[in-house]
Amino acid sequence: MGLKTPLYTQHVELGARIVDFGGWDMPLHYGSQLEEHHAVRNAAGMFDVSHMTIVDISGPEAKPFLRKLLANDVARLTVSGKALYSCMLNEQGGVVDDLITYYLHDELYRVVVNAATREQDLAWIAAQVGEFDVTVTEQPDVAMIAVQGPDARELASRLLEPAMRDQAMALKPFHALAAGDYFIARTGYTGEDGWEIVLPAERAADFWNQLAKSGVRPCGLGARDTLRLEAGMNLYGTDMDLGTSPLASGLAWTIAWDPAERDFIGRAALEEQRAAGPAPRFCGLLLEDRGVLRNHLRVVVDGREDGEITSGGFSPTLNRSIAMARLPAGDYDRAQVEVRGKLLAVRVVKPPFVRNGKVCIEL
């Protein structure tokens, strides 16, 4: 028996297939992963993401601490509620986790990290505090519900108090609002518009039930993964981990090299990698033969070393098999993937595959 979110009873009552995810009992789907995927692309779906870990970093040295801890630079955040995506690295440049940091003011930031890496992350953050005058506070008594899809914000806004509703609807993408006991962020992991809503755990079940009555479809981990793959978003543990750097994971854009004197953890290792030559390509693959691309399949590129699929699967929106892969450096747009002893043709493309309901690659 695993850990349970405040919404576990709702999942069971809705007939969810429950699976273990990083030690949590979570819904894989509620009967049809495919229908849940399409609900988010075409209307509105909701995910219980209460298993993710919310940590507040506060104190006079919160900013300098996070500028040391993260590869991206929180000094870029000057507007309350603005969010920043970043990797948290070890000294070797490997990714301890990828996370979103919300700026509230210079002495208070909210960080949301992955569920499966909770213990690793909390231990790493605590170990880096040293003499920084900061307080690290986990928020275990809250729930988080992600409502995603073109209709998601409109449907969810009907459940908010009028004053909060107006402010929430005015949020720009990648901004958040702290309003009373609620924290509403216009962020997500599906490639669609929507909110991630943090609220007191004791109110989560009622809010979830009201969302369902409003027409927001409950969705499980299965749809969440196909949606994020189509959106070209990395998954920790497959597309990146402690042994791979952001440079090899398509996340070079998240590294703030300037100012040069900012000595964030892992910087020296990343600079050595950058000086050593071109990083591996981190690309999308579109299967042109019949079959399904899976994690860890071998990618064969003529005249070069082999690559590897990091995340692969079937795209319900494209009705094709797609993947993200780490490939040898170079300029080419064709490769082959070994599937059960056969080499299948793939086209190398730039993610995302689908974003905001629109197909982003040529089929």
C-alpha cells in the first residue's frame, strides 16, 4: 500500500485503475486513456498532481541561495508571481531534478519538484543551505489539481470567488497568483492552456467534484504522459537524470550563463562539456513505418555512433508513433530505429509535436 493524496477516495469512486507511481497510489486512467487525452486537447481535463512536492524557500538570502542552487537565474524574476523553469544540478552537471520556481518577493519563493524525486530533492536542497540565511519549508497539507485544455480556465473559474476569478483569468502564461489559501498558476505539463491550482487538502475533494460537475474530465497518468510527449516536454528519469546534463537533454535554453561570475552548482562541469565540443542532439522522432517507438530503443544514424530513444510512444493526436531521443551531434534528418531486430525509418524533427491543439510538425 502506497502513499495517498487527498483525492484518493475520489479516484477509487470514479473507477480509476490505480498504479504505483514513485511510492504513491495514483490513477493511471478512469476507463479510457485515449478519451482522456482527447478531452484535454479538445476541451478540458483535470489531473491530481498532489503527489508533487511544494517547497517554500524564504529568508533574507533566499535569492542568493537559489542563484547558487539552480542553473537558471532567479534574478530574472522581478514581478511577483512570475515563474521560472530550471534544472537543479549536482557538481558533475547531472540533473538532480527539473522544477518550477515562483517568485513572490525577494525573500520568498515557491518551488514545485517532482514526486518521484522528493526524498532526493529535499536532501539535496538541505545539504546546500550551509551558511545561507534561508528557511526551507515543505508544504505537506495542500493538494494540487491541474486543469488543462482550451476550455479549462473558463470552466474552473466558475468555482472561484468573483475577486479571485478576475485576477486568475487575467494571469499571463507562466505567472501565478497567491490569493488567500489558494495558489493559482497558469502553468502545466500538457502543452495546453490551463491552471495548476494549489489549495488546502481538506477542500480538494469538493473542488474536484465541482470541477467534474462543470464538465472537466478526470484524467490519469497515462494521458498525462502522452500529452507531455506530444508537447515535447522532458520527463525526469527517462529524458534526464543524475548522469546527464541539460546540454544533453535539450535543455541548454534553461541555463543562464550570464552573468559569468554567478557560480551555480554544476557550472564548471557544464563549461567543460561545452568546451569539449558539440553536445548530443536531443530531437524528436516521427516513425514512418508501422510499429511503436519505445524507451531505450537503439537509433542508427548512417556514419555516426548510435543514439537512443529516451521517451517513446503512440501519439493519439497524430495517430503516429513518436519519440524523443538523444542522438549523435550533426546535421541530418533521417535515421532508423531497431525494433525487434528490424530497422524502421524515422524522421528527425524538432519538438513539440503538438502545442495548443495544433500539429507543429509536417506529417
